[in-house]
Amino acid sequence: MAEESVAQDQLRAFIERIERMEEEKAAISADIKEIYAEAKGNGFDTKVIRQIVRIRKQDANERMEQEALLELYMSALGMVAAPANDDD
């Protein structure tokens, strides 16, 4: 019976910790939303800001690989000029 009580206490503690973290996460999300609204109110494009934040999370190699693929795909679709050939 004591082991069951310990397990119940542990489970309750885990759940309560998760609930506290969820509350903090919601508060942080609301704060971030306010910052984006403030930036928008000052004339900044929030879509671009979100993209920059996402890019800054990537490491340099990952970012370079993604940019190269983007350029390749856009070139294949005729959205940009083909990369210059250095052999000319």
C-alpha cells in the first residue's frame, strides 16, 4: 500500500509540474504575441520578423543548405535567373 501511495504522489507531482510549465508557456506565448503586435504597430512586417527568428535558430550549415535548395528550386521554376557559369 505504501508503494502505491508513493507512485500516486510521484504521478501527482509530475502532473502538477507539467501544469505549471503549461501555464508559464501560455504566459510566454502571450508575451511574444504582444511583442509582435508592438512591432507591427511600429510599422514592421511581422511575417518577415517571424522568418528571421526562425532562420536565426538554424545553424549556419543548415541555413546555407536551405538557401541553396531554395535558390535551386526557384531557378527550376523560372522564378530567378539560372546561376552564373564560372567557365565563361
